[in-house]
Amino acid sequence: MFLRQYVPMAIAFVMGVVFAVQYYVPHPASEELLTTVNDWLIVVSGFSMVLGLASLMGSHWAKVRRGVPGWGYSLVVFLGILGTLAVGIASKGKMFAGEELTLTALGWVYDNMLVPLQGTVFSLLAFFMASATFRTFRARNLEAGLLLTAAFLVMLGHVPLGEYIWDKVLGFLPPKADQVMGWIMNVPNMAAKRGILLGVGLGMIATSLKIIFGIERAYMGEGG
Amino acid sequence: MRKLAEKILSMDRRAIYLLMASAALLPFLTGPLGLPSRVSPEVKAVYDRIESLPEGSPFLISMDFDPASKPELYPMAEALVRHAFRKNLRVIGMNLWVTGSGMAEKILSDVAEEYGKKYGRDYVYLGWAPGATNVILGLGQDIYKTYPRDYYGNETSGMPVLEGVRTLKDIPFMVDLAAGDPGIETWVVYGKAKSMAGGCTAVIAPGMYAFLNSGQLVGLIGGMRGAAEYEALLKEMGKATVGMDIQSTTHVLILGLILLSNFAFFATRRRR
Amino acid sequence: MSPELLGAWVAAGLTLAIFSFLYKDNPFFKFGEHLYIGISVGYSITLLVFNFMIPKWWTPLFREGRMSLLVPTVLGLLIWTRFFPRFSWLSRWAFAFVVGFGAGIAIPRTISNFIFRQVESTAVPLVSRGQQGVSFGWGDFSNFLIAFGVLSVLTYFFFSVEHKGPIRPLARAGVLFLMVSFGASFGYTVMARVSLLFGRMYDLVEYSSRGYGYATLVLLGLMVAVFLAQALSKKREGG
């Protein structure tokens, strides 16, 4: 109990208090403390990244071992990992070789496999969004109407063709499409986003205090 | 009329996908539409800030994105690095997103080659390091402790490009190009940048206006439109400018779909 | 086949494999999706080793003898005790160190660089004072709207008091501001997603040219043929 519960709580408390106070003590020794500990934590982050990567691999390895339906795809994951590691080691982790900037094997995998794969996975969202817009974007009430109007104006002001249409249809109005969009972004949008940000900021402070005082112990994992 | 409206509302999702794909392909078939984007004050502010820097000033660009946002942020980064090299600034590049490292390296190397810039003297790529908040905090304390070696394994101390630079405070201007977290917000809260601007994906841009309004960002380049505006300011037609044509056709399609679905919706409702 | 040409065929094939999901979930997509996970993990490990482990940990600690790095090494090894259930509780010490530090540095910086700055730029004069005296122009109106908007949104999110009486209309105004902001965000999101689509379309169009051996067109044709054959055989089975 003492080693498993109180020691980590004490560590979090001391670290939290020391580094919250450190901010207000601009003495060279205090700055040196921050520099050193921060430097250590960059190294620790590297170690924890291994944990994250290993747990992802572990879940796919479990699928292969148990032979669950679709386990072959988990093998593809390992194929990707091992293949990339092999070319990565051969290329010493660099994209280019020599003065001529020729692509290394890793650079080739990155440019022709990782970039298109990741880019395409996320570009699928363009299609889903168009479909969702068609199905759900309705001016059912005042709130939905406002949302729709703001989206409509921003989209119109965002693209050259929209600006062109605005100029042709509503050209008699003093503001241009991009000015209307600019006002929406800088005034009502900004006000709402600032409200949300302030809420998030206060929440962050509250969570930090909870961690320091041992109320929030999710970092301890199970049984914390 | 009602039947037609109902038919419209129950349109197969794949028909919409096909319309989207067609709208996206249209500009490739028709050729450039040639419609200009007006330059917004927030993008102009970034341009003006770089213009105002004296030759030889250090300029930090953190490319915190990955291939998922390449079409938005890659041209933006290219345009900014190009501008910095034109102004003969000393460019310090880095990134906080591991899978973006290859792109950051490519951007710096390609543009440097274009302008005949020498590595170590005119520019440096510090690379990626884990623990984003700690890296930002560390740069505010001592750059050489956070990055004792650059991406290529060279020692950073003594590099001519970093002469006179010990912490973020010694860098008169920096731009963070972000696709999410860690990104602009992390730099604003933990960085000690003297003066900073942001460039970001369109998804996170609306939230960044709060920092623009508070003066914590001197300017903001939002999404592909922002990148296209920057290219226009540099008088270079890059990929973002080309991409604005697809933006035009697909946006107009989506606006049309919104109108259509609303007309159909109200037509079916009124009859009931 | 030159590396560039091979690259174009591979990139076009993988792009089409992922796009095939728009038709339906299928093995091409699943292969591409899992390969993506594998490559991105492999790439991250490569960078972790070559950009971090070797230059920032191994070399300074074991070659240059920077003994202070033993502290984070021990902390890192404690984190790795998570791999061994019997000792995994030891990782709590390291996590407490990391999380405690994070909490400590967050509090003052969030207050001064975030909360104060945001409040400060909201609380600005709502009228202008010029040579002709006090005036209220469009800019002042915008400033008023910002102050009112921030206040009303905060009221909406403040659940400690019941939203009734004078609080109710204020919270309702907050909802309206939020709706405008969500609408604006939606408009921007459309642009972001379309940008990604442009990126992929640009490459696909480029790879469909003669110089690349019509890679996109050939691979698209093959994929469509497979789907057609599959649909036909299913129909035959059903019939």
C-alpha cells in the first residue's frame, strides 16, 4: 500500500508543487532545475513511446496467435513494421542520400506508401462529410438555421468561385463575401471559441490541482 | 412533387460520393478556372512580419503535421521557407509529429536547393524529438540541451546558422504549422517565443482566432485557402493555388446539396 | 522499372485500395488499412531509434559518459515494468514523476499565457474616444458582441447554477453563439477534407498519364473487374 499508493502520490505532489512554484522564481538555480528535469523527461517520453508502440503490436500479435477472423490482416501489420524497419535501418533513418538528394529506400517507402495511405484514409472523410451534410443539415429551428447560415456564408466566402457568385448575385451589398466570412470568424466565432477555450483552460488547471493533491489518480492505472 | 422530394432525400450515399468525385475531377478536365483568392489581413500579417525582419535574422519554423494534412500544410511550409530564403533569413526547422519528419526534411532540402542555400550556414533541420511539451519548454531554456544534435547527427553547438541563438527568446519570429495537438496552443502556452504566427489545417483554424485576437499570434494562415493567399503574396503559383479550383467546385456542390436537401425536406414536411 | 515508376504504381494502387471502401468494405481496403498501421509504426520506431535513442540517449550516456542521464533511464525502465504484470506497479512512480511535473508546469503557464491573456483581450473599451468625443462604431459593436458572446458561452457551460431567471436568456444567447461558431467550423472542415481529397486526386491524375504507364487507369480497371467478377459469382450462387 505504502509503496504502491502513497509513494507515487507523494512524488506527484512534490513534483507538482516544485514546478508550479519554480515558474515564479527566476533564479538561475531554479531555471537550471527546470532545464535539467525537462531534459530528462524528453528521454522518458522516448521510453514511454516504446510502451505505446509495443502495446499496439501486442494487440495485433494476440489476433495472430488466437487466429481470430481476419488475423491475416494483423500479419500485414507486422509485414509493414518489419519491412519499414529493414529499409529504415538500411537508410539509417534518413529520407535522402548524397548531395543529389536521391531518395533512400526509407524515403521511397515514406513517399510512395505512407504518404498516400495516410492521405487517402483521411480524404475518405470528404465523401462521408458530403453525404452527412446532405442528410442532416436542415434548418429545423433557430439554432440549426444559424448553424446552417454561418456554414453557408463561410463556405461561400472561402472559395474563389463562391466569391465570384457573391459578386454576381449580391454585388450591390457593401461587404464582399470574404469580408462577411472574416467578420463571422473574428467576432461571433471567436467569442464562442474563446468561451470554450476559457472553459478548457480552467478545466486543465482543475485537473492539474487534482493530480497534485492526489484526487485524480488515473495515471496509476488499474487499482489506483 | 412530394414523391420527387422524397426520392431526393433517400438518394443513395454512393450517388453523392460519385458527385463529389466528379466535382473534384472537373478542374483537371477543364483546366485552371483562374479565379483569384483575395488576401485576408491575417495572412498578410504573417507575410509583412517576415518582410520586416532584417537579413540574417534567425527564423524558426516548426512543422507539426503528418501526411494526413499534407495538401494543406506542405504548400504552406514551402511558401514560408521560400519567403525566408528570399529574405536571406537563417532558417531553423523542426517538427513535433514523428510521421511528419520525412516531409519536413524534404521541404527544407528542396527549397534550400532551389535557392542555393548551404546546410549548417543558412539553414538547419533539428528534426523530431519525443515529448512535445518538454521539447517546447526546453527550447525556451536552452536549444543546445534540447537538441544537442540535429537530424543528421551533427553537433548543434557551433553551427553558424545558430550563432547568437541560445533560447527561443533569441529568435525574433517563429511560425508553427500545426495539424492539431501538439501545435499552436502548446506553443502559445509553453513556448517563450518573442513573436509568433500560426499556420494550420482548416479544421483547427476557427479555434485559433482567439489567439489572433489576443495578439498572441501576429497572423494566421488557415488551411489551403491561407496557403493559396500566401502563394499569391509571393507571386508563385504553387499546389495550394491549383487546389483552390477543386475547393471551388466541391464547395459549390456541397452548397447546392445543402439547398437541395432543405428544399426537399420542407417540401415533404409542408404536405404532411 | 525505375524506382520512380514503381513508386507511382504502388502509390496509385494503395490510394485506390483505400478509396475502394467507398464502394464497400473489402479486402483491398483492409490490406491497405493494415499496411498503413504497420508502416507508420515501423517508421515511428525507425525515427525513435535513429533520431532519439542513438543520438540523445545511447551516445551521450554510454559514449560521452553523461551520468545525469541515468535518472531518466531508470524512470524509463520503470515505465517498461508495465510489460511484467508482477512489477507493473513500479511504473506508477515514473508516471507520477511525469504527470506531477506536467501538472506543475501547466498551472502557472495556463493562467498567465492562456486565461489572463484571453480575458484581457475580451475586456476592452466598448466605445471609442476621438477628437469628436465618444462614439460607438462598427468596431465597438464587434467588441461588444465579443464580450457578450464570451460571457454568454461561459454562462451556458456553467452548470453549477440552474439556467432560470435572468441566467436563462443569457445561456440561450450562448447557445446561439456556439451555433454560429459550429457552423463556421463546419465550413472550414469542408475545406480541410476537400484539401485532402485534392491531394490524392492530384496524384491519381498524374499517375494516369502515359509517363507512368497509365498506372491509375490500369489498376482502377483491374479493381473494377475484380468487384464485377465477385458480384457476378455472388449473383450466380444466389440464382
